[in-house]
Amino acid sequence: MPRALVTGVTGQDGSYLAELLLAKGYEVIGMVRRTSHHSYERIEHLLDRIEIVAADLLDQHSLTVVLQDTRPDEVYNLAAQSYVPTSWNQPVLTGEFTALGVTRILEAIRLVHPTTRFYQASSSEMFGKVNETPQRETTPFYPRSPYGVAKVYGHWITVNYRESYGIYAVSGILFNHESPRRGIEFVTRKVTDAVARIKLGRAKELRLGNLDAERDWGFAGDYVDAMWRMLQQPTPQDYVVGTGQTHSVRQLVELAFSHVGLDWRRHVVTDPKYFRPAEVDLLLADPSKACRELGWEPKVGFGELVAMMVDADLERLSAPGRQVPAAVHHEGTKSPPNSSGAE
């Protein structure tokens, strides 16, 4: 039985990846930070099937101990400070988690279990102010946020450990990927949650930033399959993962509202406070290498994804006897244009 260690297992991607690995017969170990309160909502249905261990990307010793104790065949590093707007407010902390955290876990692998195969979650935000469209593995990086800069560091340190120490280490440059498990602060969930609330009479308006920002959006459940495929190849390589199609925040809004029979123009308000200090206007993937070499392709289309998320929020908010507090949103683009909110 192969053994996989997943950092960030309680997040959107971590939960889908854990499900995929269990279905493939893996023993799954999920790494979480030791805090006074744990949020296991996304993996509650998996807790009797996976092992939870405590460690922290800020603490080298804890990572080394986890590698010594578990000796995994594969490590998927999905943990990070991953919300773009927060990276402007907490740039140093973002660097510690999202950049140096990658170095710490790679160093633990090098010292303790160098035959482990390592996956690093890179991001389309590394392309930022794009030099070419669509973006592929050879496109130069030009990050436009502390988050994007930190991800570039994490990407290149992964390359460095691969080339310097012979570690099987790869980076998946994933474009925006969403699901009903997406955090409420990301633009896609901000939109679908608001649509559900407005449809149910619990809200009247949705405030957004740049409606013209465009992103390549896919389904997170499809993208974790690409992560796994990367670690099954004979030689380690980096891959861009996306749909090869782009949509604007405006199109996202139109689809979400029309799905419940509402006119978005009656409810959406543009608010300057949701614009990024440095906007990323367009991100579009060229996933041809991943499709060709990994045999991977996205299965869920954009319209289907938006409908899935709206329906899930309607179901959540309509659950009998469930008290759902008013949504609190902090805009960003980590869901696509975040300052419009987008990444």
C-alpha cells in the first residue's frame, strides 16, 4: 500500500486529493497545524480513513519528525498562505509559509527520506503581468502580489532541489480551480454564496471589484488528478494545468445569477475597495503538455462548475434547522481576479 503525506489536507485541494488517493488504495496521512481549534469540515467524512499528524511549515523540526515517523512514498505540499489580498497585508508571513515553508519540507525530505516523491503546488499567479498568452511551462514569471512572488520562490527552490540533490520533485502550475469546497473569501464562492442568499431573500446585493478580470477556471476535483499523475512519471517534470479557456468575473456573475432566474444587474455593485493594488488582468493556460504526457484532461466545464457551486450553496443555506450567519467577505483574486476578486 503506497503512503502519501498531504500538507493542507483540510483545504479544498487537500480534501479532494485525499479522496482520490484513498480510492487508489493509498494510506493517507494528513498534516495539520496544531491550534486550539481545528476545522475538519471538508474532510470530516474521511477522518476514520486517514491519519492526522501535527506539524508546521514554520517549524523545521516538526517537519523532520513527521518525515521520520511516516516515511511517505509521496508528499503533496498544498499548505500555504494562499489568499492573494491577505498577502499584501501580511507579506512577511506569506513569505514564511508559501516560500520558505517549501524549503523546509524539501530539506526534511533530503535529510530523512530522499527517495520520497515531492509535489509542490505552484500557481498561475506566478505569471502575473503576463509576457505571453496563453501561458505555458516556458512562459517567464512576472508576479504581481506578495503571494505570487512567494510562489515563484517555492517553484524555483523545488527545481533547485531536483537538480542539486536528485530528489524527485515537481511543480504543478495550476490555474484557478474551484468547487463547492472553495473558501468563502474567494471570488467564485463569494459570488455563488451571495446568489444563494439573494435567491433565498437573505441578502440584496453583491459588491465586487474588477468585473473585467479574466481567469482560466476549472474544477478542483479534476486538478488533483493531475497532481497525482505528475508523481507517477518516470522522470520529474513541471506542468501547467488548466482548461485552456478564459472567462471574466462578469461572465461568472451572469451565469450564477441566471442559474437561479435572477438579473445580476439588479444586485451587483462595483466597489473600488475590492480592486488589487496591482491587478492581474488575464490568465489563460496552455495545458497541452499535461494533456499529452500525463493523459490528463478537465472533465467539468465552466457552466457546470458554476451551477454545481450555486446549487451547493442553496442546499447549505436551505438546510432545515441550520443557522447560517451572514457572510463576511474579504475580496481577493485567488479565485479569479481577486481584487475583483479573482485568483
